[in-house]
Amino acid sequence: MFSGETPVFQQLAAQIADDIVAGVYPEETAVPSATDFAAFHRMNPATASKGVNLLVELGALYKQRGVGMFVATGARELLKKVRRDEFRAHFLRPLLDEARVLGITRDDLHQLIDEEERDKP
Amino acid sequence: MTNAIEIQSVSRAYGGSKALDGVSLSVPEGSILGLLGRNGAGKTTFMSLVAGQDRPSSGYVEVFGERPYEHESVLSQVIFVRDNQRYPDRYDLKDVLRIAPVYAPNWSTEVAAELIDGLRIPDRTPIKKFSRGQLSAVAIVLGLASRAPVTLLDEPYLGLDVTARRFFHDVLLRDYTAHPRTIVLSTHLVEESEALFDRVVILDHGRVRLDVASEEIPEQAFVLSGPSEAVDRLASNRVVLASHTVPGLTSATILGAPDTGLRSEAGRRGAQVSSVSLQELVAAFGADVVEPALLEGARA
Amino acid sequence: MSAIVSAVKLHLNRRRQVFLVPLWIAGVVGVISVVIALIFWRGGSQPGTAEWIQSSRSNPGIIYALGGFLVYLGVSSVGTAYPFALMLGSTRRAFAIGTLAWQALIAAYVAVVFLVLELIEVATHHWFVGFYAFDIYVLGAGDPWRLLVIVFLGVFTFLAIGAVFAGSWVRFGVRGPQLLALGLVVVIGLGIAIVVPGLGAIVAAFQLWWLAVAAGVVIVLASLGTWLFLRSAVIR
């Protein structure tokens, strides 16, 4: 489930964040508790708590005492912004590096992008 | 956060050889520690000392601030089930279940029943006739149902099938969450169990090679692989934990984290930099490539 | 204190075994006594005659029946119970003391059972057929107090001997019992060698209570030995 690339709690946070952005957890609805995430992914509860707290610190989740964890209003936009900031490093850089290796020019790239969008089902 | 277990400069020698050599370690209360390393690395000796079944040759061991050896009140809070536990003559499971609560004040009959059912332990068969997996199952029942504040599990997975291992994990996590306790678990099934650990300690030749929180594991080492010449040059002034070579190709597990300088140089020389899993890390520390003394110097 | 009680409970854990033990022993005694009675009868003796009573009462078969079994019980009480007790969280001290207490308990229990059986034997005129199993010289020839003391000390002694041999095995492995046996042979042999010249005088002056004292000494020394062995044993 979680590989050894980055700390597990970060991976969990990333997965929850992706689910929020994808709409699996709408804003102002509850997400599973850290304990439930731990049981579900079969991981240490403290690690799961760390992952959830990352998102709380970010402002994407908030805790309602006695009730549980909820997705904050504006969380989707917030998390999308975070992903936008990471977009260059995660997607663009590798794409450009690969393009260079294969000898694909900037103009070729623009053309490929247009073609891809056009042919998309 | 108090430490449930404190170990200071502990050595334990048997005759001429040292099972543990200058080990210092703290285990925070309520955490789950993964104790990893090769057979004979000292894991069982470590647990035996914590459980008060043995005394260190030098240094001291403290559980809840007291030395556990012959200490009645501390021992009532610790359970240590070995992988080779002997049971009295002609005992069966019922005998074990009858006497365990006498020694374990927190004993839970519900957890015991659940584990017996899920692990399919025979009721009336003499334990002497149990298979390796069934013996492990009994050990797990004792280890988990006792809800001891300090729970030491030595290779609990031996002989257990995949379903049983999953089940054990689930019950462990659930009961640990509901009734927190300090757990030390030693195992060779690193990949399967690493998600459980708060902290990981790797032992080799009786010494601590690694003592880190789980989240720090990815930055402990990395793998450099590619053309042997390139890898050898890149690894030249670094500590190599283990290496794997065929003519022309080398894969080296290197202590520390790769900086950007190394990454770009590797890229230029056609070598790959990749992360190392905990399992690979444990294997690397057990590989005897570098003399322990050199490792000490490098870390200092 | 509670750890000692726990250790006693551990020894009593297999309840069926504990309660059956005296009955089993009595049964074995009975069977052996029947066999010996048959031998006497075949040898020409008749039940009811003075000669019959005399030889039946002299039959010490019970010692052979009991001795080995009790030593085994003593051995198993320590041999495999000890590592198990340590795992559960017992201290070595509590286990040693608890074992001692258990031995006394069992000895007392067996003594009472034998007394009851002996009283029944006498009341039924030796089981209606002139059959002597418990009303024998070795067990005090009818005197209930003697029977109690003899059985109590006897059972206790055998259990203690079994325990100390198990202790030597736990401490030294296979060598342990061998060395212990060797040591005992040497000590006892030397003792006899020292005593031999005055043996005649000793036998003449012999009092039964000397045996009681001897039993007491054996029990104390064996228990001490068990404790010393267990204390320094390493469970690997």
C-alpha cells in the first residue's frame, strides 16, 4: 500500500488530500478518524494521527470536539493550490527532462499537447 | 512522555562471546518498537533482560524506573513470550488459559477467545503435539490477552499462515488502540510488519546499528546502482553497508542521504539513485561488508 | 506473598492430576499388595494366620510403588514448570518457595488420604479378606499418628528429591543430574565409611525418630539445593 519512498504519514496525508480534491470527501463532511485510517491501512495509529494532523495544520481538515474530523471549507482550493505549486517539480520537470533525452523540441511539445487534447475521448 | 524501558550501556556475555555489547536504548511508553536484525543479533537476549529473566553482565536495565530482575511488581506488568517457550508436562490450551489470569491482572478472556477462534488453536490437544504455527498462536494469545503494560513478542509470526498473520495484526492494532501499552516486537517479516512500528531498532552482533523513528527510515540510506566503475567511484568516500556485484554491474547500499550533487553526478555517470526499503536496510546492516568499528567512526 | 500464592496455584493448575495423584498411588499400592498377597498364599501361607499377618505387615511394597512416582512428580514440578513460571512473570524466589509449599500441601493431602484408607481397612477387617495394604509396619502398623507423620515426611522427601534433580537439570542441563547423583553417592559413601566402625552400636540404639530427623534434613538440604540451582539458571 505505502512504499518506502517517503515517510508513511506523509503518504497517508497525500492520499487523503487527493481524495478531498477528487471529491471523495466533500467539504464540511466527516472523514474517517485517524484510528479508522490506521485500522484500515493496518498501520500504527500514531503514524496515522501524524498524517491527519499534517492536513489539520495545513488547514484542509479541522477537528470538531466529540464529533470527529471534518473537511474544511475551501479545502479543495487549498489543496489544489498546493498541488499546483508541486506541479512544476512533479510533472513538468520530468516531462522536460524526458523530452530533452528524446530530442523533442519546445515546438514539438506544444504540438503534442494540442494533439493529445484533441484526441482525448 | 516517559520511557517504559531504559537500557544503559548494557552488555551480556555468555562465556567468551557477547550477546549484547554496549547497548543503550529507550522505549517511550505506549509506543510500538520494531526490533530487527539477523538471527543471533541479540534481540532475544534484549527482551530477556527487559523481562527480568536474565541480568546484564554490565550496565543496567530499567522498566518503569525499576530493575526488573526478581522484582515482583515490575514482572507482573511485563509479558515475554519466546519463540521456543516450553510448557509444563502434558499441558493443553485449557491449562494455559486457567493459569494465565493468575499472573496477568489485565487478562482479557474476550481477546483470548477471539484469538483462539481466529487462529484455530485446538482446545484439548497436548501442546507438546502442536505444530510450529500453533505454538506461535498460543504465544500470541498469551502475549496479547494479558494486556501487559510492557508486551514483548519474540518472532510471533513463526509458522503462521498469511491469514493468521493478518488476523494477528488486526487484533493487535485494535486492542493496542483500545488499551494502550508498550510493545516490542521482533520479526524477520519486515515488510509485513513495518507499518506497525513507531520506532525501529536494528541490532547486529549485539550492537545497535540503527535507532530511529519510523518516519526517519527513508533518509537513513539509499541505493546506488549501475556500471561498477561509476558506482565504485561515487561510493568511494562513503560508508557502504552492503553491495551486490556481477561483472560490470554493482548495486551498493550507502549510509546517509543522497545530496543533489551526488544525484546529478550519478545521472551523468549513468548510475541510478533509489530509496531503500526497511527490509533492504535490515538486510544491509546484517551484511558484514564493513567492520563495525568503521561504521562507528563514520557515524561520529 | 501473592507471587508465592501464584506459584502454588501454578503447581495446582492441573487439578485433575492433583486430586487423582493420591488415588493413583493408593491404587498402585493396592495392586502390588494383591500381587504380594498372592505370592504369600501360593507360598503356603493362609490368610488370617499369625504368620500371614506378620508377613503382610512387613511388606514394604508401598515404598517401591510410591518412591519412583513421587520422584517423577517432584521432577516435573520443577523441570518444565519453571521456564513457564518465569515467562508468566514469577520471580525465582517465589517459585522456589511456592514449590516448597506445594510439596508440603501434597504430602499432607496424601497422608490424610492414606489415613482414611487405613481406617477403612481396619474397619472392614482388612477388606473382608484379610488383605493388608495400609495396615503395615512401614506405615506405622495401625497407629494413625505414626502413619500421618511417616507418609507426610516420606512424600515430602521424595518430592523434594525429585525437585532438586530437576533443578540441577535446569541449571546444568543433562550433566546436572549426573553430577548431583555422583556427588550424593560420594557424600553418602563417605558418611557410611565414617560410621561403619560403630555401626553395631548405632543399630542397637536406633530410634524411629532418627528417620524423621533424617527426612527433615534431606528435605531442607534438597530445598536449599533447588533454590540455589534455580537462582542461577539461565533460560535461553
